[in-house]
Amino acid sequence: MKKIDGLYHGHYEIKTSDVEVKKEGRAYIVPGQGAAYPGMFKEFLDHNEDFTSVFRFADDNSGLYDLLPVSTYVRLPGTLPQAKMHIYRNCALYTA
């Protein structure tokens, strides 16, 4: 796994005791609760097409909930209202 600004990424497989499912993809592991900060994931959003496409989908749908684009938490966090910062943080973490 490669460390990038406190985040780790790598490939994974899903295995259970009864069934083995080989699913190649990418998993992003963040340190844990309380470790999120505005601007987190910026390097991924700027340089990883998989990451960008998922955030693009979230951005396209955030208006349905009267929210600014979720990627704003990553790219321009200073423009978000402080009263809703926790909502954007949780949306960004869920999206990632």
C-alpha cells in the first residue's frame, strides 16, 4: 500500500468462509473518526480518475438535498457555511 497525505490505497479481495469472491478494485482507508479535515482527499481528487468520477456523481446529486457540491469540502472548504460543515464532511467521507 502506498501512503499519500495520511491516506492509504491498494487492491483488495473479498473472502468469506463459504464463498470466495475475487473483486478487484480500490479501497481507501482513512485513520478514523475525528481524523477528517477540510481539504482531505484533494490529492486523490486532482489525480485519480476513479476518485474524481465518484465525487462527480455525488456533486451532480447534492443539489437534490439543497447542498453545494460535495467536492467543495475538498477543493474550496473555506466557502462552506460553518453551520453545515459537519454535513459536508460526512458526505465527503461517505463518497470517498
